[in-house]
Amino acid sequence: MFVEAEDQRPMLEMDGPTLATSASIPIVDMSVLSSSDPAQRASLVANIAEACEKFGFFQVVNHGVDESLIHRCEMEAHKMFELPLDVKERVHRPPGTSFGYGANTWINQTVMHWAESFHMQLHPQSNIKEFSGKLFAESDPTRFSSTVEEYMGQIETLARQLLELLTEGLGLEPTRFNRYVENERMMSMRFNLYPPCPQPELAIGLRAHTDPHLLTILHQDEIAGLQVYIDDEWTTVKPCPDCFVVNVGDLFQVLSNTRYRSVLHRAVVNGTSKRLSLACFLNPPLSAIVEAPPELITTEQPQVYRPFTWEEYLTNAYKFHPAMGGERHERFFLERS
């Protein structure tokens, strides 16, 4: 049940030249936002926009998220995954639902991922205290819930900053898309644990996919495993302890009228070390209508997608595995006469 088809099996040269090429995914320094020099901000915006156009991925340093908080959240994630299975099953994620403990799957997926995951929501209505109370009923549930909520709060602040920088990179007012992250916005996080695999060449931690969201902000531990599809080959993103990995989701590709790219990425596993990642997702309210603004629609770049709601897209997103990265998008192409 974990053996991938031959054409889906990952490349495992985790220490070879492919790892070194991860330098092609830019690292940007957010500390320039405190500078009074507008040229520094303009340079930061240009660098982020270029990364989103070329790769759909970039990394950020000096991001303002407390380093000790990151470590505490990682510790709480490990404690949760180390609980007995019957305890973790108290927050089991039923098929067809989004939150709780379980495996990441698509409806049409026939091979299981070599991974455990735990998905929680902060907004619009938090389920973190409820989950924590069930998982840690015999100890102190407040430590887990308070740490996770504080972490997600700081990540949301970073995500809002990045949203404005990406929007500015499109030549729009920085606050143009802020309406998508007000009121009934959605903010969630998934813990991903990839245990050592006895035959990693046959399995996959998370199959190649694009993210349906606005933005994803991910922290990975010191074990390599994230791979991004760049220039027709898989590039491993070398772990950077002080970095967050940021990627454009499908919704931002739509809002940018395809200027920014939502690209394929995956998680591979190894035979010796477990790997942990914390992935946070920023999304609009379910009722929000997603469409590119008129300023980004020209004769040279006509409108690519029809308007749709986030609920409509989300309902579709996990029905089918995006094997080639475009199936989700194609269902929402604007029909032309």
C-alpha cells in the first residue's frame, strides 16, 4: 500500500549536486522593511516578485518570528506524534474532512504516503484547544494549545506582510488583496512527520502537488526532504534553520493572472532519520470570489480564469490528485467564444 508506481518514485540523491542547486531558490532578508530607504523596499519587492514568477518559491530570513517559539512548537509537534496511536485516534480526521490526525490523501489516490499528519485551524474558528484537550487530557493541554496558537499568530503576521509585498510586486497597491484575509479568513497549520522508511526508494512522503491556497509558509527541520519541480527537474530545498520556505498557492496564481506560479513540489523520505515540517496556510473566507483584478488583464495577457469562490475551488481541490500540476486550474479556465 506504500509502494509507488515506478514513474512516481523519488530521486534520493540528498547530498549530491541537486541539493546544491537549491541555492537557485532565493533567500530574501525581511529586515530591510525597517529601513527608511525606499530603494531597499523596492529591491526586496522586485526580488520576491521575480522569485514568484520564476520558481513560485522563495525563502525568508529575519522574518520576525521568535526563534524560541519555533523550537517550542516543533517540540510540541514531536510530543503529539509520540503519543500512543489510540490517543492520537481521539482526534482522527474522518474521510472527507479537513482537520485532525491522519494521512494526507486525495480521493483518487491508491498509494498511501509514508507520513503522519495533524491539521488544525486558527481562523475563522479555532479547533486547537478542543484537539489539545483530547490529546493531552491526562497532562496539561494548555501548553500545546497556547504554543500552537502563539506560533500561528506570528506566522499570520508574517503572511500578511508577504501578501502585501507580493501584491506590490504585481504593480498594485500593497493592500489591494487585503480584503481576502479579513473577517472570516482561514488560517490553518499542518504538522507533517515523515518516519524513517526501510525502502525509501519505493515510497513517497507526499506526492507531487500544488497547494490550493493563497500562500504557504513552511518551516522544515534539519533533515532534507522538500523538493520543488524547477526547469523540468526535482530540486531539493536544503534546510536552513533560520528560514521559512514560502510558496505561491493556486489562488495567488489566479489573482496574478498567472504572473506568479503555483508549482509542483513533494516530500521524499529517507531510511535513517525522521523529518518534521510545520506548514501554515493562509486563505480567504469560503465565500470570497477569487478573480484577477482588471489592471492585470490586458490584450497581451487576457484573463485566464473565470471568477469562482474559494469554497468552490476547495471542494474541487482534494477530489483529484494533481499529477501534472494543472488539473485543478484547468477546471476553472475562462471559456472563450
